[in-house]
Amino acid sequence: MRKYALNILILLVMLLSACKTPTPTQAPATTAPATKEAPAATAVPKTEEPKATEEPKATEEPKATEEPAAPASKYIESPMLAARVQAGELPPVDERLPANPRIIEPLVETGKHGGEMRFGMVGTSTTWGGMLFVAAWEHLTSWKPDFSGVEPNLVESIDVSDDVTTYTFHMRKGMKWSDGVDFTADDIAFYIEDVLFDPDLSPNGPGADWIPTGQGPDMKFEKIDDYTFRLIFPKPYGTFLYVLAQWQGRYFAQYPKHYLQQFHKKYNPNVDELVKQDGTVADWIALFNKYGGGGWGDPEAFYLYPEKPSLYPWITVQPMGTGTQVRLERNPYYWKVDTSGNQLPYIDSILVISYQDAESRTFAMLNGDIDALKDPGNDNRIIYHDAKDEGKPINIYYPKSDGANTNSVHFNQTIADEYKASVFADINFRIGMSYAINRQEIIEIVHNGQGTPAQVAPNNDGPLYIEGMDTQYIEYDPAKATEYLDKVFTNGKDAEGYYLDDKGKRFEMIFTVQNDLSYGTTYVQVAELLIGYWDKVGVKATLNSIATDPYEQARKDNTIECIIFTGEGGAGITPILDPRYYVPLHGYQAYFARGWYAWRVNETDSVQVEPPQWAKDAYAKYEEVLMQPTQEKQIEKMKIVLQEAKERFYVLGISRPGEMYYPYSSRLGGIPATWYDGWAEGVEKITYPEQWFIKE
Amino acid sequence: MWKYLFRRFLSMLFTVWVISMLSFALIQLPPGDYVTTLVNQLVATSAGSSTISSEYIEQLREMYGFNQPMYVQYFKWIGKILTRGEFGYSFVYKRDAAVMITERLPMSFALSFASMILVWAVALPIGIYSAVRQYSLGDYIFSFMGFIGLAVPNFLLALILLFITYKYFDKAMIGLFSQEFASAPWSMAKFVDMLKHLWIPATIIGLGGTAGLIRTMRANLLDELNKPYVETARAKGLSERRLLWKYPVRHAMNPFISTIGWALPGFVAGDVIVSIVLNLPTSGPVLFNALKAQDMYVAAGFILMLSILTVIGTFISDILLAMLDPRIRLQ
């Protein structure tokens, strides 16, 4: 019903906007420093802080501070904090910052302190509503703004052993949590020894998504001194520093020992008192998880419990509570400065406003009630551009998707039905089905003409580009499709022109689509078109559009025959970091090999299928990539993996992702004209929101 | 009378008990539970990583108590409500379910009350007019508008209104408060600010109800107007106005009184879709989200409370009817 209503609205809006002459919109010309070309594979995971010790040039006078000649300080702070220092609530800025803060070169221009950013989110979770990508996501390493490699972030420098098994981290002396307590190797030790290796908190043994599967128990942690620690892996782990910059690296900033130890049995023998006081949890484990991140590094605790100290640029001062808003204020101890010595972030506070529906949030953005939002929605592209043309205070930015394709179409080679599995495993079937697709039409109808026909393959301008992988079998050619499909179905067709299976009955398959994904609003539409194309060449598919829960059941039962999903693995080295469509056995959502994946990670509640030897070998080749010490070597080995993926042609693609867009209020500055946007990059985090600023 | 009330009260308790079981069973019917929702959210976001082991999922189920048989879960739940007044825990909001259910009630009441007053104030006079002046031009006009009001869904009106306000007044009318008041404590200024926003949703939600009420009032009154007692009264020289208000209108009101019971739950979870479209901080969307995310204690608590309100409302209607209409026997 709601969908229907919104469609009507969109229709109305489109009708009205159709009456106007469409103006082609161009990326706003900003004064951004020329972005370096595509993430060229230059940076070996070798890591020194650039000009770490260089004295920041304190050229800019602190604005709006009327205080009488304060003793010259090394860093410049926000007037808001200066007032608190004068009131005696805070130590001076130089004492709050570490000896060697992280220096950020502004991406567009040096900003100014102050102001409030209003951020619109949908739903109930501050983290997933967008703050994860704006205010959280502080990891041991962070992406360079051009996505060409990573830099030390929480730590000063990282030494890597030649065999890439031993990583030594040198922390920033004097760096503090938001309550002023030092951030030291003890905090890391607390996470590793008392959480990860604690038999109660990790009943299945030490495992986290940053540790290669199965290596947890043999991994070693050493605290060298208060500011140095070491991680030693049993096998070479060449991509570790990249993994740390991604979502997997979130844990290291989440365990302030001095705060969380009160919930830990080992440190607080009377923890049961707290359990009783709390009333919502059964035991100390649940209590610890409540404040410690739910056992899976959930950052939400930082937004629910303002008393939890953090390392993030903004800290919660008013949680959502009974209202619809969350208020964040600058962390006075934030450990980054710009090149002029201004303590970051520039923006004093963030007001997060929760909307019940994405479209009322759209109106709020058009109204100018909010400054930023996440996932503006592909359907709203025209609405935002029209609003901008009408002079609304909106700037539109055009990040580049790091994805390889808009979609991947999977035929599950691991289902129980042996005949169907053999059909799906036959490359001729997939080639035939690919030739049957009119990709240009899908692009016109579904994607507003954005994108070019392609298979799922690394980007042409990236270091992992494989000649011809993106363009094989993409022509729309029903005759060729028939030629290939005839090789698969040897029993011919029935009276209505559909292929027959091995028993002489019509071959029918079920095309499952998950219809409630926030990022998959176009999936059903694409699936319907695909079914039409395949119908024309005689392959009968039936649409099964389902919601999350029945889908989840089908996934576990491994009954999904054909499905449409995302297309990761395009830009830069993302094919190495997220190779789910290039490597069988690798990914949870690699449905073409669903049962094999369940077998590899031993998913006890799912149907497991032992993969054939070639698939095990293919996975082993990928594991070898991860063991390479340098990026050059990783790329070299990965190309072998990709070459095989090209030949085996696991999944069908539709189109290269079209241009993305993000509307922001024109009040906001510091946002580069473009960036690589995707899950690996932390969506907007790669633009360093701590150096965004309010212009007015 | 007292005996009647007592009997009604006992049957009411029984009804509530049955409903409590039904509502708890009902929300468990769809496949999956909150852990499924949580896991899916994780999968959707931690793309490609194999973080979520099945052991961990089991651990979560254990932690939330989803592994117990349903009747055990039910008795635990109802036991806590009866003995301690605790409605359980909201998985999504990580807060007390009772708080989730009650915190937005004042807003819902304000909105529903405003729209109900509006409906009655507009619909009753028009309904009476239409009946008395049957087939007049005014009757035709009101009937026409009434049918349109009945036929157009509220949420569509809300959407059209949003569009018009955005297009022509440059600012879409969403929400119940201006931004600066949304989190502010209650004050005179905040109240005035709310009144400024309140009339739009109240009108939209009221419109459909108005149309329905006009038609019912008209039909009922027409039935009464042709009855002999009206003729008699008129023949005895009672003034037209006094005659109308004292007898037929009073009788024609019966159906409204008996549906007051339905207004009570409406106060709490009024028009969910309109609230979502207009981004109103009422309790309807909370129920909607709870159902969607399988946040079962919030959903069950909500449904239980709505049912209790309906039962109480019906009870009140019965009493009012008995008082208003002596023809109704207390058996």
C-alpha cells in the first residue's frame, strides 16, 4: 500500500517535471585539488605517517576568541571548546591532543570551526542510518582519499615483517578517549585477551571478521609497551592493512578498558549487582555485550549510551531516547588536526533527525530542513536535480561506485536437484542465457539510461582489469542464445517453444528475488525483464518475489535456483578485498556456489555441499593472493584467479553502475567533487567528514 | 443494572485473556524472528564477510529466549505483565517495550481527538441538513463530496497535500513540530507550534470519517423522519426545530454511540499510513515498525493494549447506549 502510494507521488512529480525542459546537470565545479587518477596500484602496504613530525603551521588566527592573549598554543580549537577551557571544564587543547596527532590535508579547502550539520535518517538505528559513515569508522588504518591505499589512522606507524605475518603497531602517545583517559595498548589488550579470547564472551573460540577463517586460535597478541603492540598471524596475511581500513577493522576503537571493565566478570567480581540493576539482561555476558557492541562490534552502543567513551570525531550528548532526534557534539579530545593546526572536526555538532519514511525525508531535504542524508534513492535523481535547478540550496555530488556491476545473476550449481544443478553448471547454459538478455533495454527502462552493458568484472581503469572479461557474451543475440542453449537441452522443445528437461517435461526454474532490500529496489523490475527475455528463447522461469524471512529460509535450505543480487568487485583492488563473484566458496551471498560456501565455513544450520576439486583449487588460489607480501604480487596472483573466473563465467552481469549522486546542502563545504563510494570505503568516510565544514 | 455491569465485566476479562493469547500467537506466525531480522541487517551491511556463524546466531536466539516453546514464552511474558507490569524489552530500540508503547500516546491522542472533534462538528450538521432537505441542491453537493471523501484514501490526500505545499508554498508540510521544538521539553511555545502543524493531519484523517458519518447520519435520520411519532409530534404543534433535535436526531445517533468503542483504539494507533507519510511522531508507526522488524514484545504489547482498549470502548458504548436508549433491555 505504501509503496503504491509513493509510486503515485513519484508519478505525479515526474509528470510535472516532464512539463519542464530537462536541463542537463553537470558535476559542480569545485575547487577540489585535482583527484589523482584511478586508484593506481602503487602503494605497497608499507606505512609511514607522511610528514608525521612536521610542525603544523599555525597560520590562521583563531577566530571569534576574545580572550586576552592566551599563551600561544600549538593547535587551534573551536571557540566552543575554548569557552569550556576558560571555564575550567577542559584542559587546554595542547594537552588534549596526542604528541603526534593525525594530520589531515583538507580535501577542498581549509574549513572553519563551528556550526551544526543536520543529518536525515530513516528508521531507528543511528549507526546504520548514516552515522557509521560520518561519525564512527575510526580504524587502525584509513583509506587515502583517492582510494589508492591505506594510511595509519588510530596509530602513528605500522611495521610489517617481510613474510607479512607480524604487524607491529606504534600508537600515538598522549592520545585520549573522549573522557580524557589515555588510549593505550592496554585497551587493545583488553579487546584481544579479555573479549576475543575470553571463553565466555567468545564461546566459539576467538574469531572475528578481520581474522582469516580458522586462524583465530593460533593468532598471537603481544603488548610490547604502553604504546606498542604486535599481532602475529599463523599464515602470511598480506591484505591485513586493507582489511583494517574496512568495516572489519571497527573493533579496535570499541573497547575502552577503563569503562567496560566494570561489566566484565574478570575485573568486577560484583558484576551481578549491575546485572540486577540493569533488569533487561540475564547475565554479565549479555550486560557486557549490551555496552560492548553485542559481540559483533556493533557501534550502536556509542549512540545509545552517551557515557561510553569513544575515539570518534563527534560524541553523543543526547541519545534518541523518547524522541526523534540524536544530538552529537564534537569530541574535545579528537586526535586529528588539519595542516594549519586546527583541531578537527570543523563542525561543532550534528543533529540526526529520524524520519519514518524515506520520502518524507526527501521532502525535508528539499525543504532545507536537513543538510545531508544517506541513500537519496535512485528514483529521486530527477527530483533533486530539478530542485537544484529551481535554486534550492542543494549541491549534488557524483561519487563513483566501486562496484563492478549493477547486478549479478546467479544460477545455483549446488542445489539438490541433480539435473538442474548440472544445467546450471553447464557454461553453455549461462552463455546462452547471457546472449538472450537485452541489456541496453534494461538500462533504458530501469536505470534511466545510466550505465553500459557489461558482465561482472574489474573496472577497465583499475589495476586488475582483465581484457574482455567485462564484454564477453554481452551482445543481445537470441540466435546465438539458441545455439548455446540447444547444446544444453538435448530433448528439444515442446509445442509452445519451451525447452524440455531430461525427462521430457518442460524445463522450469524459479527466479527468486528478495523484494525488501533498501539497496535492491530495482531488482524485481530487472528480474521481470529477464524472465521475458528468457521466455523468448524458450527457457521458462517463474518470478518468486519474497521478503527477507522466507528468503532466509530458502537460503539455508539451499533451494534458491536463480537469484539476482549486487555486483561488487569493480574499482581498484576491491576485487581482491571482496571477490565473492570471482571465487567460488568465498562469499555468503555467492549464490551460484551457495552450498559450497556453507561447506567451507561449516554453516551448521544450512545445507552444505562438498565442492568439486576444481572449486577447492580455485579457492586455494585466492588464499594464495592474500599471502603475498606486496600489492604487486597480490595483483599478479589475483589476475590468475580472475582469468579463471572469466573462463568459468560464474555469474551474469547487466551493466556497469551508472553515475551515483549525493545531494548535500550548499551550506556544507569540504566535500570533494567525487570519490570512490562503496562499502569497502566506508561510503562517505573516505571523504573524511571530520574535515567537512559549515560555510555560512 | 449493576448485575448487568458485573456480568459484562467478567466476560470482558475473559475476552482480554483470550486476546492476549491470540495476539502473542499471531505475531509469532510469520516465519523467522527478531534474530532473523538482525542477521539480515548484518549480512546486508557486512557485505561478503563471513562474520556471522550459525553458532553465533544460535547464541543470540538463546540470549533472547526464542528457543523456548511458545507457551513458555507466553506465560513468561504475561506473567511479567501481571506481576510487575513489565512488557518486556524492545530489541530494536534496546529499551523498555512499555516506554515504546506509551511515549507517543499523548501525540496520538491529540491528533485523533482533534480529528474526531472535527469529524463530529462537520458531519453531524451536514448529515442532518442532508436528511431534512433530501434531494435539494445542497444535499446533492454534500453527497457528491461525501462520496469523493469516502473513495479517496487518506494517505493519497496526504501525498497530494505534501506535493501542493511543496510546489506552491515552497515547503512541504511534514512532521508535527518545527525542528527546534522536536526535542524540546513541553512549553507553551511548543504547544502553539504543534497546533500550527496539527490541523493538516487532523483534516486529512478526519475527511474520510466525515464522509462516512454524513452518509450514516443522513440514512438513519431519513428512516426516523418518516416514522409516525414524528407526524404525531408535528400534528401536536411542536416547533420543527425542537421536534427534530429532541426525537429523530437522538434516535439516529444510536449507531455513533455504539461505535465510540472503536474510537478508543483509534486514538492510539490512528491512521498509521498517514502518520508515516506525513512523518508524524504518533504511535502508529511504532507498531508498524515493530511488526516489520519482528520486535515481538513491542508488537504484542501494542496489540494487547489495542484489544483491551477496544473491549473497554465497547463496554462504555454499551453503558452509554443503555442510558441513552431506554428500548435497550438489560439482559
